[in-house]
Amino acid sequence: MSVTLKPNNRKKKKTHGFLVRMKSEGGRKVIKRRRAKGKKKLTV
């Protein structure tokens, strides 16, 4: 049996990181919503 979760931090940042979020309009909206909600961590 293999381990199901194999985290890769570089891949995570490349897809869900702050800079990636800021590139698109939708991503900026995500950041905006999370700021409005008062999240301590906006992205990974």
C-alpha cells in the first residue's frame, strides 16, 4: 500500500501561492475575500 499524501511545497506555491493569485483578476478577488474575512494566512 502506498502513502496517499506526498506534499510538494514548490508545486503548492506555484499553483496556490500569493504571486500566482495576484496575476489573475479572480485570484485577486480570492485575496480580497480572505482579507475581508480576516484570515491570518491569505495563501500558502
